[in-house]
Amino acid sequence: MTLTRYPGLASHPSHAAARRQLKGFGTIISFDVRGDAAAADALCAGLHLIQHATSLGAVESTIERRARVPGQEHLPPALLRLSVGIEAVEDLWADLDRALCVTHIAR
């Protein structure tokens, strides 16, 4: 991953405002993977536990590359949005790590 977009991180440009205005930071994390749209699509295809879906409002973890949606092409092509569900965090990390390694994005 090259860039994580999450206001819960102190390094995020909107962190101070989010901390003042929100009761928590939420479960949606956006990040850009190294490479291009094909690399982001490969990561999504390589996941087993996390489902590739446009809807981000479910109890299971989902991920999407929003720039694939017509009208959203202005977004960075390697940007992924991850909605964290109720699965064990260790299982989610393992799924992401395996997919990043298999697609060689983590290198």
C-alpha cells in the first residue's frame, strides 16, 4: 500500500476535525495500492474472506475499486475502499496480507 486514507490516523489531514466532530472514526478505510487499476483489481480478486462488492453497508467485510463505477473515473485508479465487518481482525489481516503477497503488490 502506498497511501492510507483514514481520518482516525493522526497523520490524516482531517484528523483534528474528525476527532472534534465524530464520536468515533468508523469502519471504512481507503487506501491506494502500488500500481494501477489492474493491480487494484488483482488484489480484490485475490481476497477470499473479504468480498468484492459495491455496497459497503453489511456485516461482512467488503472492498471495492470505486473508479470502476461509471461517473467515478475521476478517483485514483488504484484506490480501494474497505468496509470492515464483524470478522476477526486477525483473519482480515491475513486475507489482505496473502492477497498483497500473491499479487506482488506488497513488494
